[in-house]
Amino acid sequence: MDRIELRRAELGEEKILAYIQTESWKAAFSEILSPEELEKCTNLEKAEEMYRNVLNGHFVHLVIEYVDKNPHCIAGWSQNRCNLGQNTAELICIHSLCDKWHQGYGSIMMRHILDEIKEAGFSEVILWVFEKNQNARRFYEKHGFRLTEQKNQSHGALEIMYSKQL
């Protein structure tokens, strides 16, 4: 396996974060979201601005993964946004460039993020995933996440909640 570096994302890396997110969305959601919604959600300038705000606010913990010094994967988590209590964190995003999908890099990131969340004192983590995103659902289930009854509409598609006890 290639050389991996995981570290906290820093202000000034918003272009990298936005690029990974938007390219990941294009690859993963082209069959899930309408073309219009996908185009709106993958606007690079808007994504850069969002990450600039996130990095300035520090309410989301963002980690970036480099593979052989090239940015590949990002993940972000925070206290849950669903009023599920102070012991529950939320995995807000995990995105990677599709050229290295199914090679273990996402699992390295997931283990790192789950350890980080547990070390921060949380006993549970939730995440939302598009119901039709079977690849992501298999990935989350492989990492011990279990489907809950919670559902939500987002970007014109149905999202479902998964949960994992830490």
C-alpha cells in the first residue's frame, strides 16, 4: 500500500476539500440525484466558501488523507445535528476520489475518524446516507453501522440514518 498521511485540515486547504467533495459527489451520486441538483451541489466555488467557513468556525472536525502526498479523502464530524443528546456524534461527510475506491483508503479514514470521535468522549455516532447509495451503505455496514428507522429528504432524494455504538 502507498504511504498514507492523515491530519487535521487547515485553513487554506478549502480548495482541496472542495475538489475532493465535488468530484466524489459527481462519481457517487450521478444516478441518485437529478442532473440539476447534482450540478448545484457540485459548484466548486460554493463548496470552497463552505469549507472556508467551516475551517474558520471549528465546529466540524475535518481530517484530510494524503496518499503518496496527493490529497485523496476527507472526512468531517461534529456533535450531532439531530438533538440526539450530548453523547452522540455525527459523521457529516466522508468523501474520496474515485480512482482509489475499493482499495482500503476509506477504511483507513473511517477507523481514524471513529477513534477520534471515541477519544473525544462520544459513545455513539450517526450518519446520513442516500438510501439508493448501495456502495456507501455496504461500506458503513462493514464498519459496524446499523440502519435506524430515521429518514429524511435531502437534495430531492431519501436519506436514511445509520448508527454505531463506540
